Amino acid sequence: MTTLNLEKDKKLLTATLRKLKSSKDLSAFLDDLLTEEEILDLAQRIKIAKLILDGKTYDEIAEKVRASTSTVSKIGQIIKYGKGGFEKVLENKSSRTFKKKFRNQLQVESCLHI
């Protein structure tokens, strides 16, 4: 898929999701759109991101959500270098305080998991 198509398809997905006005409608749409495995995978990424922003270590997160530390590290990299989506959705007061500590921890743990 080319970048041009990716951007167009992201706009389609965004516009479609914005049409859903209730949690019930969104849930039904996700059930129709995604397989159970895809839903579980997406939810796992959100759980990992929340735990990272809450200050948990990669090892704690991997054990808690039953994911590899490389998966946790990948989400950490997205939080550090991505477009800020996880932070906008999941951020709370304690995670804002935690950001500076997280940036340093991510640098150290990234080196350990190369």
C-alpha cells in the first residue's frame, strides 16, 4: 500500500468512526469490522501504553498483560517518537509528571532490548 492510499484510507476510517455517536454503536461496528483476535491485539496495545504512561517497567508490563518485552518496547517507542495519540487518549495527571522519567527509562531499556 502506498503512502497516498494509506492517508486516504486513514481519512476514511477516521470519518467512519466519527459517525458513531454511542458506545453501543462503536462496539457493534468494531465487532463487524475486526476479528476477536484483532480486537484483543488492539486492546493489548492500549493496556501496554497506559501502563507505560503510568510508570510501570517493561518487565512488569510484559508480565501483567502477557506480552513480550519487545512488544512493550515497540509501544514505548511509539509513545516516544509517535504523533502523541496514546498520550492524548490515555494521559492523566500522574502520567504527565512521569513523562520525563519515562523518556530516560525508555532510552535505557531500548538499549537493553536491541
